[in-house]
Amino acid sequence: MNDVEALRFDTLTPADMQGVFALSEEAGWTQVADDWALMMKQGSCIGYRDPSGRPIASGVALPMDDQIGWVSMVLVTKSWQRKGLATKIVEKCCEWLEGQGIIPLLDATPDGRTVYSQMGFQDQLAITRWRVDTEVRGNEASVGPARADDLIWIADYDEEVFGARRTPILGDLIMRGPAYAADGNAGFLLGREGRGVTQIGPLSAESLSIAINLLDAALASLSGAVTIDAFDAQAEFTDHLAARGFKAQRSFTRMIRGPVRIIGDASRAFAAAGPELG
């Protein structure tokens, strides 16, 4: 029987990339090394090591700005699960953020929601992951590729919709693509190549039609599996996903700990960046 007293709590660094990547791969998650590198650079990556020094559990406290931050990448290898490690990691991530006056948020699975509710988190938004595995097509002239010099207005727009200024994260996503921008700075879509799938998001727009145009432009450039974490409140948009062949996979609940307040502008938010990036 594994003894948690034998474990060492520690900071995880880029030198641990192989170990943390193995954790997300074992869980079937789609993050690649670029995702881990971004989160380690922008946040605090912590975890537990076994006596050999191998990371067997992880978590990331990821500040978006000086107001809100995300608890991300909470993973425990199978042989050490159900020993309270994940709960301890979430609490330590929250303490790290709250120590800087930053309000913690996270996107919880149904099982995680039960645990986090007992830790002071409260529901904010419902999210569903949608996936399509066949090639899809579509394009609209009213949107075009986002360029590096679009980052300033995209960061401004995202701050209004998402509720925090996460410029370094957006800049990383623009460089990785797919990345599209609507005419008149009326919306944007970013994404990234994951392990075996392209993740679309965030997607924010002034209207449903613009959001659909951005989605269709991205789909026209992609092949293979595509996922998108769409906000359930945008029912017409999720209906469009279903019509395009996407299937609902799993649900998440965006939760906040501390003073409950409305974060951002949900009326213009169509898809999240993913549970690890908000």
C-alpha cells in the first residue's frame, strides 16, 4: 500500500516536463509540451514526488492578471489516487493565488464539482465539450487570419468578455493557431494543436452570426479531430455545432471561490480556451 508520508511536496519545473506530460497522457488529456511550458512560465506548477523523485501528482496556479486566476492540471497518477492528494493540491493552488489577492476559479468535472463545492467554490457557468472526428468544411469572407499585431485589440476584447487580461496566453495561442479575427474587431477565435486533436477556443464575438463565421473559417482550415468547449447558455451556437456533426462529450462547471461576482460578459462568450486556460 502506498504511503503518502513517503511523498515530497515540491515545485515542478521545465526539468520535470517528461514527468508531468506522462501524467496528462495517462489521464487521456490532450495537452502537449507547449501547453505545459506556457503554464509553468505564467504560473506556479506544484505537485508531489515519489521517493525516486518522479512527479506523481500535479497542479498549476495560473494567474490571469492581478484579479483572477485558474486552478489547472490537477492530476494524480492511478496508483496514488483516492488518497486526498488532488484536494491538497487544489487547496495549495488556491492559497498561492489568494496570498496575492487573486480570486481562484476552475472548470470542474461533475465529480470534481462535488469536491470543490465543499472547498468553498460556487457555480458560475455550464460548459460542454463537443467533438467532431470527420473533416468539416466552411469559410466566410468576413473573417480572416489573426496576426501577431492583432494581439492588442484581441487582449482588450478578451478582457471585457473573459473578465481578465491574459495577454501572454492569447499571444501564445495566436502564434500556434488556428487564429481568426472578425472585421471591425467584432470577435476572434483562437486555438491550438493538442495531442491527437485541435482544440478551438476561446471564441468571443458580438453576435451569433459572427461566432459562426469564425468557427466555420477555422473548420475550413482543419482536418482530423476537433474539440470546442462551448458555453451551454449559447444554445443557438451549440445547436449549430450539432448540425455540423459535433457530438457532446463531457460537461464542466466553471466555479469561483471567494466573493461571488459576475466575471466578464457571458453574452459574448461562445467557447472557453479549455479547462486549463479558462
